[in-house]
Amino acid sequence: MKPQRAVVLVLAGLAVLFLAWLLLAPQFRPAPTLSGYIEGETLYLSAAVPGTVTRLGVRRGQRVDGGARLFQVEPDQQAAQADQATAELAAARAQAEDARRGQRPPEIAVLEADRNAAEASVRETRIALNRAQELVRRGIYARVRLDEARAAYQNAAAQLDAARQRIEVAELGQREDQIRAADARVAQAQGRVTETSARLATLSPIAPSAGRIEDVFFQRGEWVAANQAVIALIPDDRVFVRFFVPETEVAAYRPGRQVHFSCDGCATNLAATISYVSPRPEFTPPVIYSREARDRLVFMVEARPANGAALIPGLPVDVERVE
């Protein structure tokens, strides 16, 4: 073989190897960034009772502030129950006030009759004692008669004290029982008011935080079943970056560590904090399939950005690799 021909063959072989390297090398060297996308966790808001949608304050794709009223299911029945519970609470409080002011129990009348009889006996024995003292002083009665009169008076006075104590005990015990029962009825009525108010509030849910209305499933005038979603909301604080890390690099990605990412039409210098690293590997999902990433075993990683309101779920992102 002539030297010139050998040189040509060597050069041709080198050219073929160089072309093969250009075609195959991207499959074996790591890409400068990791592929991922913006994801959002959807909240499905519903009413606790069935009814007709009477008010719809949002539309699909609209941004809402935290605390905004989203929709309302007919509140007539629940409002009537709330009014009834409020009236029952007012009645229970009035009864408790009457119990504290003190109403006369029926058995007190019997005890008062006994007290009146004891008072009459005390008056009678006091008169007899005074008469006996005068007659003994004049020498008409013997002193023993005075002792008998004094004993009768003391016995009558003791019976009067006992009758008064029985009335006090009866009044106090009866009143305390009535007050306790009245307070229990007030607490029960208050719980009923709280329950009906909470149920009434569920007929008009509010946005737990600022976010974007993903979908509206029912329009005004449509009937909706209990606990059936009417609004789908993606809160800003539930928007995150989901990306995939090769198994050889996953050890560098730990919760709490910050990553930087970029996306088309987004602001610059975007950052997110890693919140979750999947404990199980998977093959590259089709949503980010590429020649560089095909058939690779990867781990899913999620990171929370500082401002989820500026990101659109579904948007592809490129995440800078962590050293």
C-alpha cells in the first residue's frame, strides 16, 4: 500500500471517529442544567350541604386574594337554623338570669310555715317567761316555775333558729341547682349557635390564601351535591418547582438547600428551597424526555420558590446543578 493511500485512510478513519463523537458524546456527558417544570397543588373547595349555587364571584384563570369569597350555596335553611339557635341562646340566658336573681322554690312555703309557727312559740314562751319572772319576784310563784318557763323559751328559740337554717339551706341548694342547670342550658345553646354559624360559613367558602382559580365546575343557578367541588384553586404558597436529578448526583440535593432555576418569560435569578427529595428512583418521565436524559434513572426533587405568584404551573424550567 502506498504511503499516500495509508495517510488518506487514516485521516478518513479519524474523521469518522470525530463525527461519531459529535453524535454520541452528548448522550454520555452531563447536561449543564437539570430539566423540570412548575407544579401546583390544587385545592378543591366545596360546600358541606347540597343546594343551588346562588352566587359565583370568580371566573377561571382569575387571581384572588386570601379571604376572598368564592361562591355561595343557598343559605336560607341554614340561616333559619342559625336564627333559631340564636333565639334559644337568648332564652337560655334569660332563664339563667332568673335563676341568679332567685325564684322561690315551692317547698320553701312549707318551711316558712314552720318558721312562722316557731316565731309564734317564741313570742308565747317569752310572754310566759316575763310573767313568771314577775310572779316569782312578788313571791307568788316558786322559783321552779321560772326555770320551767325559761327552758320553754330557750327550746322555742332553738326551734326558730333551726327553722330559719332549714329555709336558708333549701333556698341556697335549690338556687345553686337551678343556676347550674341554667348555665348548662346556656352552654348547650351556645354550642348550637357555634355549630350553625360554622355550617352557615361553609356555604360561602373563602380563599385560604392568594392564588389562581384553576377551574370553575358549577355556574350560578346549578344544583350541587354536598362536598362536591365547585372551585379549583391553586394557592401561591402551593406552587413549587419539580425537577429530576440523576442517581449519581442526588446526594448533593438535601431539603433546605437552595437551587437556582430559569424559565422562558420569567424573571432572572430565580431561586427555590428544596423541600422534598423522593426516596425512590424512577426513569426519566416523558414530560421532560430528551436525547440527553432518555432512559436515565433519576430522583424527583421538589423546591419551594419565594414567589409562587409569578410562576405558571406546567411551565418547563432549567435548574442549575448543585456542586
